[in-house]
Amino acid sequence: MADTIHLAHDLELIFKRCFDDKFNTLLVGGANEPLYQPASVDHSFNTIFYREDFFSSALHEVAHWCIASDKRRQLTDFGYWYDGDSRDTMQQAKFQSVELVPQAIELLFSRACRYSFQVSIDNFCVELIEINRFERQVEEKANQLEPINLPRRANIFLTALRSCYQSEV
């Protein structure tokens, strides 16, 4: 993978090698919308669905999974909500506070893969100055987390990505 071709399916394989045995969790692409679905009577695996075959979507959803507690991993979509893309200022601030750590981890994953990262504001009504402010916050949080404050699962996946993509960062 040193040629930095970015196929989301490769992330599925890396994830499986890292977590399948201990966490009974699969990373699966092709979804219309991202979703985490815990195992149930109908399906025996916990499943992280990411959007279509988007590499960044896979990294983002894995980041959410890496910080989800045992309790949250028993809930559909980790018990989170989705307000859509026309949030008011208060709703947007809440969204960004929930998204700060996962996006910081996604940034670290992206660097390890030598893949371009863009913050997700997920709201078409947000001004550029706010996007830039959130980008700085995500960068600062990533610097705070790495290397010693990263959650264990995130560290395992980050190490595997660095190995597969032969990156030092």
C-alpha cells in the first residue's frame, strides 16, 4: 500500500485484522448513509456501515467507533442523533462539540494513510470563518490526543494504518 492508492475496501481488511476477534465488529461500505448497528438476533456481527465506497467516510465512522463506550456500542448509531444540515447556531455548536474528537482522530488516521482530510461541518449554512475555526480546533485536538492520549482502539487502528501505508506521521 506504499503507493498510496486509497481503496475503502483496504480499510475494511485492516479493521478486520485489528478488531474482528475481540470486538465481533465489521466495517462495511456501500451504505446510502453511515450507520452503526449492534449485533442482534437478525445479524451476528456489530456492523459499521460507511457511505458508498468513500475512504473518508470509512475513516470517520471508525473514529466514532473507536471512542464509543461499551454501552454506546450496544446502541444503534451509538445513541446519537442527526439534525440535518440546517441547524441553528446552538445546534451547530452542539454538533461540533460532539464531532471534535472523532474528527481529530479521523485527521490522525488520514495522515497515517497519506490521505487528504477535510473537516465535516455537515451544515450548508455555516460561514467560512466558522469552518476555519473548527478546522483549527480539530487540528489542536489531534495534536493533544497523539500520541499518548489516544483511545486504545484508535491507537491500534492508527498503528495498523501506519504500517500498511508505511507512514511515519
